[in-house]
Amino acid sequence: MRPWIIGFDVDEVLADLHTPWIEWIGKTFHVPVQPELGFSSWEFPEFQHLGPLVYDFIATSSYYRVIQPFVGALDAVKAVRVLGYKVR
């Protein structure tokens, strides 16, 4: 029997993507943001005029340097692997 493969969503499940992304938008485009408040939509008026430019952050290598896993996230993934599941 082949092992099950489990896929995990990374952003806001295993790691905090929003805080560094919002900070980057603020610094790059000089937009007043409050990363500590988070957000529920990319449709914020502050971002609407930026369009797809806000996604440039995830296309850069800096994205991978600043994203940090949530406490316990790596242990949870390791535990799933120990149970014999493949993780993708």
C-alpha cells in the first residue's frame, strides 16, 4: 500500500506570511500600514492602486528569508512524517 501524501498550506497555517508582506508593502510603496492588525482582504483601499505589484514580494528571494514558521509548526510536520505519511 502506498503511503498517503499530506500537503500543508504554508502561509498563515505553518508560517506568518502576512506580517512581513504588509511591512514590505508599507516600506516599498510608502503606504501607511499596521501589520499588527493583520487584514482580511487584499482589497484594502491602501492596496487597490498597487494592483499586482503587491505580489512582487513573493517572487523575490527575500520572501524566503523573512518568513518564519509558527511555534510548533515544524514539530507538527515532523510528527506527521513519523507516522509514515509523506509531506509535500
